[in-house]
Amino acid sequence: MSNSKNKECYFCANNMEVDYKDVRTLKKFVNFFMKVLPGSRTGVCAWHQRKLSKAVKRARVMSLLSATHK
């Protein structure tokens, strides 16, 4: 029986690596205010969650991803 709380990691399931240049994928894991969503909400494993937060921060510095929603 599958539990809806146990989500499979997006990156593990698709055999992908987190990349700061892949803005389309990064936008799936930030909310309207461009804050990184927690792993409990997105279902990303802890290892990829750490890489994801670094990638979002790096994309903000490179101006690939906005720092705010405006």
C-alpha cells in the first residue's frame, strides 16, 4: 500500500543531476516568492535538497533566477 506522504525524489526518479543552469526545473521547487520549498513538500531527498538549495542560490547570483517575485 503506497502512502501519499512518501513521495519519490524527482531527481532520483528521473536520473537527473541538479544544475543551476536548468531554470525550468529549478522553478518547480520554489514558491511564488522565490523561496526554496522544503523537501517534505516537494518530496526531494535530503541529498538532492542540499544540492537544490545551492543551485537556486547560484542561479540567483548569476541572474538566471529572480531573487523576488517582482
